[in-house]
Amino acid sequence: MAKIEINVRVNGVEHRAEVEPRLLLVHFLRESLRLTGTHIGCDTSHCGACTVVIDGRAVKSCTMFAAQVDGREILTVEGLERDGKLHPLQEGFFQEHGLQCGYCTPGMLMTGYAFLNGNTAPTEDEIRHAISGNLCRCTGYVNIVKAYQYAAARLREGGV
Amino acid sequence: MPKTSAEIGGMGHSVKRKEDPRFIRGKGNYVDDIVLPDMIYMDIVRSPFAHATIKNIDTAKALATPGVLAVITGKDLAAYNLHWMPTLMSDTQMVLPVEKVMYQAQEVAAVLATDRYTAADGVDAVEVDYDPLPVVVDPFKALLPDAPILRTDKEGKKDNHIWHWEWGDKSATDQAFDEADVKVTQDIYIPRIHVASIETCGCVASFDKINGKLTVWMTTQAPHAIRTVFALVAGHVGLQEHKIQIISPDIGGGFGGKVPVYPGYVIAVAASVLTGKPVKWIEDRMENLQADSFARDYHIAAELAGKKDGTLTALRIKTVADHGYTDAAANPSKFPAGLFHICTGSYDLKAAHVEVDGVYTNKPPGGIAYRCSFRVTEAVHTIERMADLMAHEIGMDPADLRMKNFIAPDRFPYKSALGWEYDSGNYAGALKLAIDRIGYTDLRKEQAERRARGELMGIGISSFTEIVGAGPSKHFDILGLKMFDSAEIRIHPTGKVIARFGTKSQGQGHETTYAQIIAEELGIPAADIAVEEGDTDTAPYGLGTYASRSTPVAGAARAVAARKIREKAKKIAAYLLEAHEDDLDWEPGKFFVKGSPDRAKTIQEIALAAYTNHPQGMEAGLEAVSYYDPPNLTYPFGSYICVVDIDKGTGEVKVRRFMAVDDCGNIINPMIVEGQIHGGLTMGLAPALYEEIQYDESGNCLQGSFMNYLLPTAVETPAWETDKTCTPSPHHPLGAKGVGESATVGAPAAIVNAVVDALWHLGVRHIDIPITPPKVWKALRDAGVSE
């Protein structure tokens, strides 16, 4: 199969790669770049474990081909911590017990990153709708909502 | 109040989790994250038919695909007698079929390739010639005399009946029914569901040909038992237990689904032995939902007898259990229906009798838990539905009926009509708190007002009793392995600790809570204690984590091991302080001379002395091991109250409020306990309203992906309200009981009871879960409410 060249910036680092046209973005991130924080939980774009942020928008990376990200900027969970400082969402998940098995957590964090960039004063209802494309089997979502609220408060204070 | 300071972080402190720093950075180590040099990938060819003869498997095109290395079929495994394996219930299960397939999505062949995409190409290229056979989906039809016999592999098998099991005093029960003023009867189907942990199952199997050692990283809740099973199944081809290492890395949720040995694991092991290369096999979601073990699937016919005044007297249950094509349930050996006979619940019934018949059908095997202890959810669902039916039947408030029939606190330890000895309980206390917290009386007034306006609002109660912590070795084993669990604690010279266990966390936070228990017992800060689980080469043997057994069993082991260490530490302290042991007192973290608190030795000073200055005649070091065999099970309980509103136009049920009062005895980490309850409630909501796996007449799975197997999202899930009472277990060293599954066990009945409560005045007596909008809409239409 003829390969396609892509140039993509991931967590601030430029990557040039030759990819098969059918290679899913999530496999490119996990297997080519070894960024295994982005997880796979389904085949139908329902679970959101693979969510990453592309040019500011939350995207399910199992639903895009690697070939589609040429020239774009991607943020994964590994890129949230800056200069040894956790993102307020990461702190929120830690402080509010927003995770248990941790498998959905990277997707929840990346959905939240894009969501809170546009809205630092969300209502509970807005948060619940924002994460409705991310499934969690452990937490019952209560503490994920609290983690988002924690992060929103920090962002309003100018935490980042 | 916690006995230790926040710095030590013993029991009762909401210590932040030690696991989280890696998970919030995307640095967990789940099985699909593992990459080994020369690793190859395995993918599985699955059957499109639910029952068919395999006439031929043509692998030529697959093998001609560039990158495909091998195709493994049942015949290849049969050459080593590895094509069948035993189930945990001593039935047999195919690894790969030779003659016929028994359910849709059954493994038919495995393709090995250089990468996962090529392996999938190879799967597409394998050509299998099937000859379809008659399919049996309905377990009742499976029992008819003219039903096709499914297990033709079993010589002389003349029907699809697996076993009959009954428990209780039949004549006393029949007599109680004869004497009853009131009887209610109800057929209740508790449908087939799937745990659907967000991480699917998989493994990396790596066989080292030179040393003859097999290492398998796998998604398992019970690594030690898996090692023994592998040795028993493959010992004859040279895989012996000292040469098998099972490593259970970070697990993305288990809930019972990661207890069984799936064919994929075994094929991957065989593939690694065959090729000499590490083999990775990771299920996709559709394989996970369509082929991995299911839960529930109980067709229950229940009868409850009572007096006019609301006194409940007897329970009679007959159940048909659909096991799929083999009995691969994960139950203790002696209990083919698990702990279903806890079904008298929280009530003081005089008599009860239970019968269960296991049946083969053309469906995937299973009968595992879905976040519960061996069929306790089926039991709780039945008694809580029946109690509610009785209350409605005689016109009594369901809360009053429960209060009237609860086992009173002074009756514990209480021997139930079905033979269980409940350790402790205060059921009325929990229900009263739930009633107060949710404002039950006002809600009943509101309901009457709304009903007068034609609105549909319901209030449902579930006052459940769980049975967890399996279990005492006298009655509990899996394949003969007694259900003890283990702890090994080793104190280093500087007072820091490594502790290893036979259990395995899948999100429960063992690294944190286990450290807290040791902190409680030894006064060493939880932060100084490293907890390891899941590596069979290093951890002591244990039966694993499921059925809420980690705290009741391994938690007790850890307390006992820590107390052994404290005994030795006391001797060292006496030596160092030049005092008699009897003259020493303990407070968390140090021994001191009675009356002279400044004459003290900290546990850290004692640890150093254990390696540098221990008494003559005493062995050096400070460590202990405990294999704990619990004297009894533990019986957590709670009362849940649910408020629902029903849309008359669509039949949609909305859970407006849900108050959960739980009692799990003494609590190790309140934050983690509350989190477990939130998650458990959501996995109670799920089967109550959304989840079910169904099959059409041809055996096609109708909910084989997340397109139609509906996990609740944050939008459907209510903002759970929680509270607690505390009734310690009298026999557990820490007074703890276990909590991970209570909410999943107790919640569904509260939701169904609320829905039926909203509709009772329209003539609705029962709706089977999941209570979907079409079911409610149909009930409303039948009652002349909806059009």
C-alpha cells in the first residue's frame, strides 16, 4: 500500500511520518509515537477513551486516519502537564477522586480541556452534556463533574 | 474518628490515591501498552452462525497475505489435546472448534501476523465452510423433548439440561404457603447483560524457548488461579507451574468479566509456544460484547407468602438459568447457582425453598457476576420486587412492610431460613436514615398531588442485604482451590514497607487502601508503604479480586500479618528499652513504657534494630505473611430510595432522585467508598433502564456493539445522593465488610419498584428490566393512558 507523508505537531513536537492510508490516528499516536495514554475502548466512536485535542477541538482519534492530521496540531494527555505543573483538570481529577481504573481518564481530560477552553463557568448540566460522548464504568460521573468544576474554578482564577 | 493522624493516614482518612499520578498523566501500564521485541499480533476468525458444522477451513489465501505468519485452527490444537479446556464449573469449553460451532462469534481460527492490521487482513482471508444446524435460543424450548441436543460432544447426553439444584426446606415452605393469608406470584426475567469494562480483554504471551518459561501479561482479576489453571490445562505439553508467570498490569475495569479464562488467552499462549515470539491479542469491543462471559440470564418464577397484617412468612422460587453452550460460570464449586439462596434478603422469613435448573443454549457461555457476588443481584432483585408486590397487594406502604419484617438488630448473628449466618445488621436504621434524608413523607404527598393531576411519579425502595467475602474454606473453593487470600508485609531497615497481595485491583484503589490498613496497624505513614499485586512470581498466592472479597479476605490477611509484625516489634522494643514486654503499651507508630511515654521506640527505630541490633536468639528482619481463611462471609447492607418521573407520551423513565444509604461496616477510605458507591449505582441504573443482550431466533446477537448496547452516559445518570450507617462485622479483624458491589446489587430493584409504584394504580404489577420507553409506553397504552 502506498504510504502518505504527514507532518504533524504533537504536544509541541514536530513529527514527520510515512503512514498507511488506513492507519487510524489512535494507532499512529499509540504505536508509532508510543504515546499510550490515549486509549481504545470501542470500535464505534461511542466510548471516547481515545479523545485527543486537534487544533483546539476534542476529537475521537479512532474515527480519524493519521493521514488526515497532516499540518495539524494535536494535544494528547501526555501534553497536559507543562513545566512540571499539572493542568487544573489533572489536579481536579486527583483532588475530587474523578477516576478509578483510569482507563477513560485521558479521554475525559482531553474532552474537558477543549470544553473548558470555551466555557470556564459551566453549569452541571453543561458539563454532563459535554462528557456524554465519554463513557466511564467506574465513577458514576459524579466526581468527574466535580473535577471539571474544580478545574473551571482554577481557570477562572487564572490558574493556567 | 480515625485513630491515626492525617500524616500516618490509617483507616478513616480520605487519603488521595497513590495510583492517580500515573493515570492522570496517561502513564498507566495497561496490557495493550506493552510492547516486546519481535512481538507479533493475533486476531481471531469468529463464527457468523450460532450453531453449525465446520466442513472445511481454507487458510491458503490468508497464508498468502504478506505479513501473515500462521493460522491456527482447532485441528492444530487437537494435535496437542488443547482444543478443549475445563471451565471453572468443571464443564468443558472449546478453545478452538474441530467439529462445530455453538454460538455466534465463537472463535474458529486465529491468525498471526506482523502487525494488527495485517492480522485483520488475514482474518478476512480465512475461508470457512459451514453447514448450519438448528439453533436453540430459548432455554424453555431447549428443555422440550424434541429440542436438538446441543452438547453432542458429551457421550450419552440426551437433553440440554445441565443440572438441577435446590436448597431449603420444601415441606416447611409448602406448609407456610398453605397457611398463608396472602400470596403474591410473579415471573421475573433478569436479562443477559455484559460488564463492558471500558478496557476490553487481551494479553501478551511470551514463551522463552531457552528457559522454557512462559510469561503472560493479561487482563485478569485472578492471576494466581489463572497460573494454576494454565498448568493444569497445559502441564502435559511441558508448561509447569514454576515456569509460568502471570502478570496482571493496570486493569481498565473488571467487574467479573476478567475472571474467566477466555479461549483467546489460551490460543495466544499456544501461538507464542509455537512461534517462539511474543504474541499480543487484544479484543475489540464487538468481540468483547459478543463472545466474552455474560451475566444474569435468570428466568425466575417467585412466590411470596404472608399474613394480612403484612408479616412475610415464606418464599418459593423456581428458576431456569440460561448458561449458553457450556456452564462457564464463575462460582464457588459447591454452588452452581452461586449465592442465589441469600434470597430471603433482609427479612425474617420462616421458610424458603429455591430450585434452579441450568440449561444449554446456542449462546456464549458465562454466568459471571456483573459487579456482584455470585448471583446475589438476582436474589436481591427477586425478594425486593416480591416484598414490594406484597405491600402494594395488601395496600401497605412499602417502607412500613419492610420495617415490619426486617431482621431486628438484636437477632444477629442471624441464621436465615436458607442456612446463612448473617454477621451483623441494623436494617431499620439504614431505611430510617434514607427516609429522613430524601423526605419520604413529603414525597408521598407530592406523589398524591401529581397523581390527581394525571402525572406519573413513583417512589421505590430497596433494602438489600449482600453476601460477600468468599469465603470460608469449608464451603468455598474454585476448582478445589480454597478461597483464602494472602498478604506479605516486609519492613525495610529505614522503616519503609513493601507489601504484596494475592488480590488484584481493577480500579478499586488497592495501592492506597491496602497501605492505609498497614498504616493503621503499624503506625507507618501510608505514603511510606508500597503495595504490589498481580505478579505471580512475587506476590503470595491468592484467589483474586471479585465478589467484593478484597477487603473482607485480603484486608483481613493484611491486618493479621501486620499484627504478627507488631508482636515481633514489641519484643525488639522491649529489648531496646530494657523493659519487660508486658510493661509496654502501643500507640500508632511506637511502643512506650507504661507510665513513661518518653521512654519509647518508634516503629522505624525498631525496624532499623531488626536488621542492626536485634536480640540474641531472635531471627533478623521484620516481615510476616498471612493466608487468611475467613470464619464467615460478611453481610453489607443498605436502603435505597428512588424517585422517578414517567413521560406519558414516550414512556421514558427519568430518575429524579436517588438516595443511597450504605452500611459496609468500618470504612478504610471514605472518599474511595463513596466513589465505589457512585459507580456501583450507575451499574445498577444501567441494567434497570438500558442494558440487555438479546438474540434473534437464529442466534444473532442484537446488542453486539456500543451502537445498541447502551451504557449510561453522564446525561442519563442522576446526581447520586449517598449517606451511611456503620455496623461493623464482628468477625472481621478490622470490622470491615466490603462495598464495591453493594450499589449494583441494590439499585435495580429500587428503580423497578419506583416505576411500578408510579403505574400500580393503572393496573401495572411488574415490568422486566431493562425498563425501556417502549415497554412503559405499551403498559400505558394497555391501561388506556397513552395512544
